[in-house]
Amino acid sequence: MVTNEKLTVSIFWFRRDLRVYDNTGLYHALKSGSPVLPVFIFDTCILEKLSDRIDKRVSFIHSTLEQLKQVLEENNSSLYVLHGTPESAFEKICNKFDVKKVFTNHDYEPYAIERDEKIRSFLSNKNIPFHTFKDQVIYERSEIMKLDGSPYTVFTPYSKAWKNKYFNESSNVCASEECLENLVNIAPIPFPHISEIGFEKAVLELPSLNIHKESLAQYNETRNYPAQSGTSFAGVHLRFGTISIRHLAALGKNLNEQWLNELIWREFFMMILFNFPYVENQSFKKKYDLIQWRNNEKEFELWCKGKTGYPIVDAGMRQLNETGWMHNRVRMIVASFLTKHLLIDWRWGEAYFAEKLLDYELASNNGNWQWAAGSGCDAAPYFRIFNPSVQSKKFDPEMKYIKTWIRDFQPDTIIPMVDHDFARKRALEVYKRSLNDAPFI
């Protein structure tokens, strides 16, 4: 007997939370009463904006989804992967299944907010509830505010308020991994090859996650030295949610408060983007949009290719271009060089990082570039201009990092594209003239 009866399910929509453990939205879906079908959508609205068909992030997501699918199939379920706009994907899902509810986790970027409102409206027209939950941060949106209800715009008081709240609350972990028996029992669903979504597999040289007790205990001493494995390499895992922020915050709380501060910076920038959405395209301090940038395209291209003649800058850019990752100290150096030495608009650098970084997050990328340019909240003052040569001697004294990424390194043949003292003086004059009422030291 043939039947066209649809399988009744609740949907869990994976996005920036590609894991089954301690996943808030997945936990609530699994507790909803209906068997849960996990879904992922390769969103063409995002993919079509990517210029490189061998994008490392797409490859990372694709590989992670393969692993996720395997875990789900070990629990007698599967992962339904779609390719298209979110609206067309949910049209297909609703045509194929009897959908009772849809669950997902919050996303805070402007496109994501707009996308989710469209899906909420689409599902509402079909009388399907759309439930979203906080998962990728400890505190979101307006949870950490000043006493008068306004958002913080300086990191230090924000971080104090954040810690005060966090240290006085019990941890709220969602044991979604213990409820996997509530996944829908379904045969393996065909998984698209990466070529089916219009991309090629990239070579991934991602550093291993480094959150061992010994490493975090030494973080303060090692984090600024790019030749050492002194950072956690957690950025890409936070970006795509392959690890729980609650797990990481607990490690920071128990092992190293300086490392916890780095997690708080991430939430600070997310809070800024949510409360001041104009920063996506404008300076937080709006008068900084009056700066007369030089925006020399040839110089920008040399910076992009790692051919500035400053070894620490060039090593960083080559590491980024080859691997999709760059050490955090070096990110500050190359950003300062672009905005101060070359007087190129921070938005150019931000866009290049957005194109290349595996761990790219809009809020953090924007916040850190504006910090470097002096235009952001809690920014480095415009008169702080890193000397790349001094930074090299201080943080890469044996030039191990430089020689790793500049394989033909010959110090006697290097000619800097601009003299540091000249560039520093020029930057100070341009900033001072453009800002005219800003303090000058």
C-alpha cells in the first residue's frame, strides 16, 4: 500500500552551532515532544558574495557537517543539507515533512537578523512556531548594561560588569548530547559534494585547538609571541560553534582570567554591533569618517600580498593568505601599518580580512579594525602607531615567525615601502588635521 503521509517532525536548524553537545536550541528541540530532524542550509545569499571558489570557510563547514552527519547517523538519524535561499529551503522542508516547530539559536549580525525575521514570517503563515535561543555567547544584546540602561562603550567597565554577573551565577549548560534518542529515526539522507554547492575543496592548515590546562596557565606569557603555540586557536571553533562558549568561559574562569577577557572582548564587540548597527559601515566615532585617507591601490595590493618590506607585516599577511589565520599580535601590527603607515581606510583592511579569515566574525573584525584605526569605541588613540621593526625585535627576536612565512628571507635585500618616521609623522598630521578638535600628544 502506497501512502503520501508526511513524517511529523520538529526542525533544528544548525547555523553557527555545529555540534550536538551543550547546544541550547538543539536541547530545546529534543525536549519539544516531536522527533527532531537536524537541518543545515548552504545559504546562497551568503555564498554568492564569496569571490573565491576554493574558500577555506566553506570547506571547513562542509568537512564539519560530514562529521556531524556521522554522529547523527550513529544515533539512527541523519542531517538534511539544503542549498539555496533560506526561504526556498524551508519551502522544500515544509513540502516534504509535517513540520510542527522550528528551533534554532540566535544570530546577531544584521543580515542574520533580517533573514530570521523573513523565516519567522514565512513559518507564521503556515502556523509553525519559530523558537530561537541564546547559545553563541554568555551574555547577549542588552544583558550587560549601565545602571541607566544604556550600553557600555568602554571595555573595562563592561568586562567588570560581565564578570560580576558571571561569577555570581550558576553555569547553565544544556545537555543536548544526552537527548539524542529524540532525533527522528530516518535513513541516511544524501549529502551534497562540495562541488554541488559551487565550490572546490580547499587545503586546510588549521592549528589544533589548544585549550589544555598547561597552555592556558601560560597564556599570559606566551600569547604575544607568534612563533610559539601560545594562543588557544579557538576563534574558528567559536565562529562555527564546534565548541561551546560555556565550556570555554568555564576554562577561563578557572584557569586564566586574561584568556577569559579575550572571550569577553568578543561579546563586547557583539553588543556594540547590536546596539550601534551603523558601525558595520561607519566609524563608531563618527568624526573619524572625516579622515582624508590616501587609499593608494598599489600600496594596498603590496600590503595584501605581504610585500611591504617590513618582515613582521609581510609574514603576517602571507600566513593569512596561505592558511586563513593570523596571530592576534600580528593582526594588530598589520592593521596599524595599513591605517597609519599607508593611511588606507580601515574598511579596506576589514574587507580583506573578511574575505580571508577562517575565524571571521563581523563584530570582532569590525571592532578590532576600528580599534587599530582609532575610530572605534575603546580604541587605541590615533597617536599610537606601532613601529613594525620594534614589534619584530620584541615579539619575534629570533625571527622564527618571520622565517616561517617569508621562506626566501634575506634581511640585507629588504627595502621598506615607506620610512617609519616619515609615515608616523604623516599619519599624525593627517589625523590631527582631519579631527582638528581631537587631543594631540
